[in-house]
Amino acid sequence: MTHSEGKIVMVLGDGMGGRDVPSLGGRTTIEAAHTPALDTVARLGASALMYLARPGQPVGSDTAHMALLGYDPFQYYRGRGPFEAAGVGLSMQPGDVAFRCNFATVDEKDLITDRRAGRIKSGTDQLAAAIMEACREGIEGVQVFFKESVEHRAALVLRGEGLDYHVTDVDPHEENVPWAQCQPALNCPPEALPRAERTARIVNEFVVRAHEVLENHPVNVSRKAEGQPPANAVLPRGAGEAVELAPFSSRHDGLRGAMIVEVDLVRGLGYYAALDVLDVEGATGGRDTDEMAIARAVAEAWKNYDFVLCNIKAPDLGGHDHDPHQKIQAVEKVDRAVAYLLDTLDFSHTALMIGADHCTPVTVGDHTGDAVPVAFYGCGVRTDLVDTYGERAAAAGGVGQISGGDALVLLRNFVGRISKFGA
């Protein structure tokens, strides 16, 4: 195989980056984890610190993956909802507005007690069907489409005349408070204000109807009886309209690409970018995900594609749960997957990147704008003096500081699949 036929594999631990944790002696969760495979990649390769968008800017998984795939999120991003909708199979038409949603738990005073309804794992299809029935006639002449996703996640699409996506979230992003009222966003253009007001009114009516339907639904009656938090509310957020993206292959000199991801948000982005999105049995998007099934799927896809991206969701969950030990275990899942790839792939013509799509420190419980550690290994990579994988170690890496949009440029350079700039 010639150098120009080199391949690229990108392995991401979702939210894997972090900050110093006092209970871990000031180490990050990556630094505290047992990661022989990740350390091998760093020792035999080259490291960097990566800001996905710009230094200090927290990003979502959607904007982070847009950057990593070579689409400037500041130019192309139109909200998270459309990616989530595409990921669950809800198609969008011009003029539609889509939202990402959480099933959540509210108490008798309508205060949110759990934004994720205990990370509900079953019965959400029945809840979604009940909501669809309650909205069968639409709201103010607008059609409503709602579908469950992985665990507590779901997607909502509104279709009709006079809608606009410049509206605020119903999800307040905190607990022990009521859900927020949707309203026109501060950045709503003046000419769009009437449409945004209508959209907000419809969203608020949807939230009320959903709560009425879910409060005494058999799935939630059973959950209450079992001592589990009921999924008795829906919190839309991340309003957006469909975006047009040039196909990944045309953007990157014909690279044939595939994605193996566990959440519908990133899956939807893959569809928009015309990447092949491969499903893996056992990839649950939860703490129990089968990382070895994911690794085997990456190795199989490597045979047929020039570029393979995989995202393992588990580290992000530990960060959001403020649970360092859960996150350490998840980092070690990523390490086991990488170990399999090191034993399986031919790195004489393959460049591997390991990293994260953002930081979710356990000390914060949400995304932050800190740089994530990255390591490159394999074909074309010039080694540096770093010998372990982690935030502090990567700061001394030979690749320096990069942005998310630099990642594929570097990888394509390593495997000789990038055109020269200039004469």
C-alpha cells in the first residue's frame, strides 16, 4: 500500500478531559487512571493540547465534532436540535425547528429534581408514543414530531408556517427550580420576532401537554413503585434549523469516512456530513457500554474506509455526575479499546489520534473550555519526548497547541493525503 493510501483513525473519549481533583491528590481523572495503551500512544507518538473551538470556549459535542470533521462551527452551526433529530430518524424540511430534549423528573410543585430522570433506560418509546398521541392534531396548526433517543434523551421537531429557531431553552440546566418558559432569544433578529414568539408559545404548550400525559403514565407509575424517578416532564433545548454541509469526502480530497458513535446527536451530524454511521451492538451510550465491541467495529471499518471516527460516551457521564471513580473507570474503558487497536491495525500506513471532544471535569459537572490532551501515533508521526498520556504531559508535546479544526489537517499530512498549498 502506498503512502497516499494511508488511513486515519480518531478515537475520542467523550468529555474525557478534566481538571485537578483534590481527592485524587491534585491529579486529573486521566492522570489517575491506569492507561497503559494511551501511554504507549503518547510514548511512541507525539502529543498536543487541543482547544476544540478557541481557548477558554466551552463546546458541546455537536460543535466539537463539527470542528474535528473540518466544519467551522462558528460558520455552520445552526443549533443542536437538527443533529439530534437526524440521529433518531426525524427528517427535517425547510422552515422546521428542532430541539434536543431531556426526559426529566419534576415534583408536585413542578420543581426539577432530576434533569435526566435517573438516566432512564427503558420505556421511553412508550412515553414518546403517548406524547405523540396527545399532539396528534398539532398545536396552533403546527405539526409535532417527537421521538426518544438513548437513555433520557429525545428529539422534537415542529413543522408549519411562521416558525423560527431563535428561542430560549425550557431546560434551565439546573435542578430544584421550575422548568423555564421558552421565549424569543436575545439574539433574535427583529424581523423574526413574531415567528419566534409563536414558536415559543407552541413549545410551552407542548411542555404542558407532555407533563400532563407523562405524570400518570403506566411507565412512570411503575418507576415510582420501584423507587425510581419518574420521567414525567420533557425539557426542550438547543433549538435549531437544518444546516447544509458539504459531504465529508468532497471536503477532504475524497476520504471515505465512517463514524461509530453512541449518541444520536453525533450520529445526526454524521448524516448531515454524508458519512457512513455504523451501529454497534452493545454500544449503549452508558456506563455499561461494550468498549471491546466498539474497538472490533473500528478495526472492521478500518478495512473498508479511509477515515474512521469513534466516540466512547462513558467518560462524559462520570464528569456530569461529579464522580471521579466512575470517570476513571470510563477512561480505562477507552484505554482497553485503544489497546485492541494497537494490537490489530497496521500502523505502517495508518495514523491514530486519541483525544476528547471536550472537558467535563468532575469538579464542575459540566463542559469547560479547557484544552484536552491529544496524542498522535503511527504513519508519518514524528515522535517527541512525552511518555504518558494526560493533561500535564501533553502540554510538553511536540505538536504544541492546536484547535479542533487542525486535527484532520495534521492527520492527513501524516498519511500523505493532503494537497500542497501554493506552487
